[in-house]
Amino acid sequence: MSRYQPLNCDLHDYLEIACMQAYPLRVELVDGREFQAQALTTRTAPSKEEFLHVRGLEGEWEIRLDHLLAITPLSERALFGRVELAGQVCGL
């Protein structure tokens, strides 16, 4: 697995809102894959890698935050629209 690149701290707010509101999301990954899943929570591993925990049709899983290209809430009452995450490294 590649070296973890922390996400820009300001972008964590969008992930936290998505989890608190349990938004259904369109998730775009940096490798080109896309899918829909419900945001559940975030987690920081002892290694300091951060993950978004989601639930989709095939179960629950975690996505390392630096593998996210963008998230788009699919809820009509969402507090934000599409947010690009890739390349938005903390401290830059």
C-alpha cells in the first residue's frame, strides 16, 4: 500500500457532516471507480491513516481517505454539494 497522505484538515468537516447526517453518497475513487454508499463514521488507525466507514449494497467497508477523489451527497436536504478531496493534503 502507498504511503498515506493526510487529507486537508478543512475537508474533514464535510466527511463528519456526511456521517452525522448518514448521507447516501456518490463516492469517486482516485483509481476511477465509483459507487454509492451511506456514510457511517470516520476512523483513525494507530498508524495515523484515516478511513471513511461506509455501508453499500455489498456490506460495510472502509476507504482510506487519500483514495477518495470526491464525495457527492445524494440527499435533497444535503448541506453541501460535490466535494473534491484528492490532492488536498493537510498543511498545503
